[in-house]
Amino acid sequence: MRVFETIKCIDKEIVNLDYHNERFNRTRKDLFGCGDTLDIAKYLQVPSKKLLKCKVTYADDIIDIEYHPYAKREIKSLKLMNENNIDYKYKYANRDSINELYEQKGEFDDIIIVQNGFITDTSIANIAVFLNDKWLTPNKPLLKGTCRQRYIESGLLKTADISVEMLKNAKKIALLNAMIDFDILEEVKIG
């Protein structure tokens, strides 16, 4: 079994490193029984000042590190997909179940995975909704993202069970991940 971290690098700097290190070492301990802690930064040599997506693949130790130029996907529509059986507690390299759902998106730009009547995540990001003058993010996301965690700790995000009805009544929707940070979607179609 392999897992990975996606890390934003810009101006030869590693963004949000403390949160990536925490999840990286927690995952190594939970899945592989590792008692030591590693600092991802010691393994990274950011090759450019450009905006890069760094993918660190690992198990008990780092297996591979890749850097790719990053271009943000435009999201203007999201398709609700009911799937109660996906388990993505860790950032598994095997994303087959998520990819199979994504392939069913039709004309939509991405999907929102719904479990037991509550929204979780899109195929690539955590989600937040603006309701009653506050930003809420799902109590039970598929993956507890590093960006999501940073905004919860800062107080910007509160966790809640978010029904499909709440999603549809939200004044704003935002997507969050390591590469896009907190991206408020100006206009988004939900189907």
C-alpha cells in the first residue's frame, strides 16, 4: 500500500509544511507502525521558482518525489454522487473508487461525494459552504486535508453535518486543497 502528499511549492518555498509533516508522520504511524518522525523538507529540492505541485509517494519511507507545473482546474459545476462505501481516510495512491465516480460526472466539472445524506468532498478537494454568516466544512470529510485543518484551527471554518439541502441553500461554496488554498467559487451549478 502506498500513500502520498501533494505539496504546493512556489518561489522555491514549501507551503504549509507543518501540516503536511503532521499528516505524513501520522499516516506512517497509523498504517505502517513507524515510531520515528521524518521532516519532508529534508527530502525536497524544489527545482524552480514557478508554482509547482510536489507529489511525495511513501509507505514507511519516502518512495518517490515528483514536481510538476500546476494549472488550476476551473470548477463551475458539481454533480452530487451518492456513495456510502468509499474509505479515503488516508491519502491513498490507489484512487480507483473516486476515479470511477468522477468518470460518471457527465458534463459537470467535478463531483461532490455524498455519504448517508451528507456531503463529504469533491474528487480533489475539501468543501466549505457559507451558511448563516459562517463557513462550514463537513464533520466527516473523505480526507482531512491540510488546508482544511489550518482553517479550522484559525477559526475561519467550523465543522458540521452538511446535508444536500444545506449545500443547495448556501450563499457561497469554496473548495480547499493544498494547491488552491481556499477557493471561493463565484457561480457554481449543483446537479
